[in-house]
Amino acid sequence: MARKKKRKQTKKQNSRKSKLRKSKSSYGYLIFQLFVITLLCGIVYIVWLDHRVRSEFEGKRWSLPARVYARPLELYIGARMGKGDLLDALNSLGYQNVATLTGPGQYRKQENSIQFINRVFEFWDRQESSKNIRINFSGGRIQSIIDEASTESLSVFRLESQLIGKIYPEHNEDRVLVSYDNVPQFLVDALIAVEDRHFYRHSGIDPKGMLRAMVSNITSGRLHQGGSTLTQQLVKNYFLTRERTFHRKFNEMIMAILLEKHYSKAEILSAYINEIFLGQHGARGIHGFGTAAEYYFSRPLMELKTEEIALLVALVRGASFYNPRSHSDRALKRRNLVISLMQQQGYLSTGEAKTIIAKPLKISEKPSWSSAK
């Protein structure tokens, strides 16, 4: 009887163990199923993001404002024009008065002549190349027009047209596209030094930079440093909104990695230079360094000096906060910080950095535009 009772108890215990094993097995299988489903959903989501990155990046076409130009100024021998008239025309086009001509958009005065290097300009009938031109005056008229490179005497020369207006697209953005070949090397160096010193070494995100920013923010007790790479900044401006959520940040990181996978550093940097927000002009956003160069200095990007490019790079961190027209002191400090960081990383010598830092901010008195295309 005792044996029979013991067998029954053993049988019950085995049954309970069997049920427990089945329950654990069922629970483990459920976890495995959830893991597989989550993994598949994640793969599908990443594939969708990858398609979005490639289709939108390759299909991106900026809507540029249509530019309206005045009639070009024709300079010809015998024209009734004094030296002061030509100076007014050159100044209105954003030309710089210099002691020695080194590039387009510059002029120098002499007693009875003005020498200048014109900008390349696409007229309706042909493109006018850049030339070193000397205009000689006598009795309130143009006496001669000389091409200094060939010493050839010209009977007529067209100066680029004055920009008199723009017709903006629906989104009210203004943009002057700059090809990567025409981007000043100093601008590239400054962006790398200030915004993403590991740009050429990371694959879209910089874990060390993110950790460094996190530690700095926790230590200081406030959010004053970001760990975003140039690629992440481009993704945020190109594809995403400015909302601060974990979902947006997650998308930004994944899309940055995908962007780096499909495109070269030069392509990414070129898009960044033409896309980044650098100011606001009424209802219109100032996007890209080409537009900002004209907005703040009334000259094309290729003609800017090192201290002027440094100021534009300073605006990346906060175009409104560092607006040189509204907050010149902040802008000057930020510009000088850009120069200091470049000196620390070996892009500038100590002497070069000191010389640039000593220079004041020189921006145009009000927003205006050069005629360069």
C-alpha cells in the first residue's frame, strides 16, 4: 500500500516537472519568436531607411530662386564715364579695393586709371571669362581699355550685370550652390576642426565624440556640447525634423551610417556645405555657405578672406545666436574660437592665428547680393 502511494506521488511529481518543462519550453519559444519578429521588423525598417536615403539624396534638387539682372554695363572707348562712375559701379557689385590684385572681384585705383579683375559671368550670348583689365580715363571719358595679360587694346568690355532682384520658390529658401571644386580649402579645414575632427575616420557616427559630449554635459550640468558628426548634421537638415526625441536621434544615427556607406566623403561634405542653415532674412532662410557669403559679405564664397570664412563657420553652431548684425560681440568671440581650434589642431600657425584674431568683424552694412552666378 505504501509502495503504491509512493508511486502515485512520484508520478504526480514527474507530471508537474513535465508540465513545468513544457511551460518553460513554450515560454522560451515565445521569446525566440518575439526576437525573430523584432529582428525582421528591424531589418525591414533599415532597408526602408536605406531606400529613402538613396532615393532622396540622389534625387535631391534644390529649388533655386530665379535671379533678375539689370542691363550689363558696357565700357567702350570714348564713353562718357569718369573714374568715380566706374568706382561706384564696382563697389555696387561688391568689388574690393586692394593694393595688389590677387583674384576676381578686386580693383585698385591709380591717378587716371582703375585696374580690376572681373568675375566670370554667363551673359545671354556667351560666357565672359575673368580678365585683368585696366581702364584709363581722360577728360571725363574712357580713353583706353587694356587687357593686362595680353597687353591687347579692347574697344569694348562688358562688366557683369547688377543683380536687382530674385523670384523665390514656394518654400522661401535662398541658395547659391557651390561646386566642391570651388570650395575654399580653408572652409573644409575649419569645418573639420570645429564640427567633426574625425570626419575622415568615422563611418557616420563618432562614439568617442558622443561619449565626450555626454561627459562634458553631465559635468557642466547643462547641454552645451553635441556629439553629432557632420554626416548626422546633414541627415538632420536633409531628411528629418529638428524635434529632440529618441526616435529622431535613432533614425539620424542609422541614416548617417547608411549615407556614409553609399557616398564618398566629398559628396557628403559638398551637400553639407550647400544645405546647412546659416541665417534668416525676413521670411527666407539662408542655406549654404555660398548664399551666406553673399548675404553677410556681398561677395562670392571663393573671394572671402580667412577671417570671413571663419565667421561663417562660427554660425553653424547657432545662426541666430551668433548673428553678427545683431550680436557682434558673440559672433567675434565664436569666430576667434574657430581660429583657436584650428591653431590647436595644426591648420594654422600661432602667428597666423594671432593675426586673424586681431582683425575686426567686417560684414556688409545690410544684406545685399553680388552678381556672381
